[in-house]
Amino acid sequence: MPKEMTQEEKEIARIRIPRGNEVLGIVEQMLGGDKMKVICDDEKVRVCRIPGKIRKRVWIKPGDLILVQPWKIQGDKRGDVLFRYTPTQVNWLKKKGYIKTLSV
């Protein structure tokens, strides 16, 4: 009989790792509406928006680690939020070496 997974194991199993041109970022400031200022790990500051499908499910606040998809146009200045990491997931990312330049 398979062992039941703990809550921590479930969170790590669902972790979203950056792929393609996605970058990790820390929310610096909420700008109102569905926009926020994010410091990304490629050393760029972007104004990111929260798409509707995420806005209704996730509460994002300053200091959170998020996954950002830069836009095709104005990619150095703008992006979309794809995922918000929990503290357990942040610790796992640090241990595995995905978080290098960011101070979470």
C-alpha cells in the first residue's frame, strides 16, 4: 500500500521550475489594480500583471517569490505572473541552487 504524502511533499511535487525565458522574481511593490513591481533574477525590474486565472486563486504580496514570463514586446520592462511559490517551495529552490542572485 502506498504511503500517504505529507503536505510538504505535496508542495514540492507541484513545484514549477523556470523553463524557456521564464525568470524568478521578488515582488518589491504593489502598484494597484493587478500590477506590481518585481525585481527579477536577470537583474531587471519589471512591471508585472497578474492574469485573471491566477488573480482569482492566489494572493500575492510584497516579498513573495514568483515566476515571471517576460512579454515578447517590452520584455525588459513588463511581464506576466505565472506562479507564486510557498515558503516550503522557496527553501527547496534554494537547496537545489535555482535561487542565486535573489535575496528572499
